[in-house]
Amino acid sequence: MRADQLSRQWKLVRLLSGPRGRTLRQLVAELGVVKRTVQRDMDALEAGGFPLISEQRNGTVFWRFMDGFCAEQMVALTVDELMALYFSRGLLRPMQGTAVHEAIDTALSKIGAARRGTLAELWTERRGASRPRSHAWGR
């Protein structure tokens, strides 16, 4: 299933983001798949532009991303972009229980914490600011 593949590849990105790297054997164990699946996923990441490198230490090959690469960089978002993210969360319900669904929940929580309030509160503030004023017609 496509959602399983995406979830697994996102977990792989997080595993390879560490400074020490991982061996193929470690990745197989941590992802719960066969060696060939990990190799295909790493090929897909490389084809997608992820700077994956291998280095040999004590006769063992370790895989990781190049120094300086950060898969989780800070990005400035507008209020409208934040709202789009918040409301698109429902589209990911079929992926509930996967690393991708967990990641979007975590990301939205971090965004809410960074702005000192939840995105739902931001939406309420925004909606209230743009709500048309009621008029006493007929008085």
C-alpha cells in the first residue's frame, strides 16, 4: 500500500538524519522489512534529491545524510497556510496510526506551541476578525 511505503520512507529519513548513521542491518531491524526494501527506499530518497552518503567505519558501512543537511528545517508560514495545514489534517485520517499521521500531528502541535496557542484558537480569532458585523435592521 502506498501509505505504508510513504510512512516507512519518512521513518527512514528520520533514522538517517542522525549524525552517526545506521547500518543496513540496523535499518532492516528498525523498519521491520527485508534488506532489498530498505535498498529500494534509499534509492528512492537519492532519486528525490536527499543527499545520502555511506561511510565505512571498522569494516562496517554506515548510511546517513551529508553533514549540514536537515530534513526538518524551520519554514515561515502565513496564517492562511497554517489554516490550510490545520484543515487538511482530516485528509490524512486514512493514514492514522502511521508515522506520517503522527508527524503531522506533532508538527501542528509544534506550530501551535510556537505561536502560543492552538491553530483552532488562531482560526477562531481570524474568523471573528473577518465576521461581518450584525446590524439592527428596521430600528
